[in-house]
Amino acid sequence: MTIKNEKSIKEEKVEELRGHLEHRATWFYFLVEEACNHGLEMEDFARTAIGKVGEFHGNNKLVDTDSLEEFAENFLPENVRKIFEMDVEIKGNQLIVDFHYCPLVAAWMKHTDDEDKIDVMCDIAMEGDRGIISTYDKFNYDLQKTIASGDEFCRLVITKSE
């Protein structure tokens, strides 16, 4: 009989959650593929739809705050930080988030080797975060780097305006 320690249980949970995100990314991939096969342009529908999901979450699920610290705790809970291997830092009026792993890109790479397509799908998926940030009057969104575009890591910077 093997008794798992707390660390291995947490690592298994992170892998399980990554698997769920990969599953959703696969749904996204095949929904977009099918829509494109029926004559729709990915940019015409997916970007708007994902943005609306972000706005929904920003308006209904996340804390209403002007504090970057409080927002970061709510937007980036520990399990999300572990799934995406995030480094999170608040410097003055900026929340800087570096993602060192992306389960969405990992999923899309299983279905295509078209790097441009993966890059566009990534940017569309980030409409969710853009939608969330759009619900905060004092926060501005800046996606500076992405794994999907060939960068070593993703960097998201949320700046609080005064």
C-alpha cells in the first residue's frame, strides 16, 4: 500500500486541473474549426464570444475593487498560479504576471502544428481576461508576451490608473 504525501496529492490536483483546461481548449479548437468549415471567420465570432465570457466573470464572479492586491488574490488564486506556473508581482501601480506553462497551448499543439493559428487562438482566448479587466474602471490590460507567439513565457501587465 502506498501512502501519498500532501505534496504529491497537490501535484496530482494541479495535473488534473491542467487536464480540464486542456479539455476545454480542445473544445474551443474543434468548435472554431467546425465554424470555419461552415464559412465563419474565427475573428468574427470567437473573439466577441470569449470577451463576453470575461465580462460576465468580471461583473458576476470577481471581487469589485480598485486594489491590485485584492484583485490579484481573487483573479489569481493559488491553484491557478500553480496550473500556469505563474510568477506574480505587484510593483507600484502594476500587477505583473508571468505564465511559464499554458495548458491551452499544450492542447492546441496536439491538434495542429500551425503556429500562426495557435497564436491567434491564444490571443482570442485572452479576450476572456481582456473582458474581465474591461469591467474595472481603473485597470488597464497589456499582454506583452505569449508562449503561443514563441516567447519563453507569457507576460500580462495590469496597470492601475489613478
